[in-house]
Amino acid sequence: MGGEGYIVEFTKDYDVPKDVKDADFKYVLGKEDLENILPFIQNKMASSRTVAEFIIHYAITDCTPAWLDDIPNKQ
């Protein structure tokens, strides 16, 4: 399971651009949401894949995953 993701700017109507929708990409989180949740994992010894899984979990459930506490902090 893998996929691509893009950071895009909303249109002036605060919508996802048509070409992004036409490519079957889905809106996950806004910039402000990411800015609010990334501090929870930035000081953890997490791979880029784990950070992606963290973001996806949050996008789906609207809460941080329980497994976050199992990741050691950076020294």
C-alpha cells in the first residue's frame, strides 16, 4: 500500500483545485491542522513513514494514536 500526496493551495472559493480532484486525490488536512498536530511527533524518533501514518491516523480519527507514546523521544 502506497500512494502520493500533494500540498496544494485552495482555490479562491476555498476548494481543492479541479485538476487535483480529477486526479482522484482527496483532501486530508489543512495547513493549520498540520501545524497543530506535528509538534506531537516532532520530538519523537519517528521515520517519515511513521509521521505519514500519524497524519493519516489523525485525519481519519481526529485524535492522536495511542501508539505515539510507545515511540521514544529524541535525545
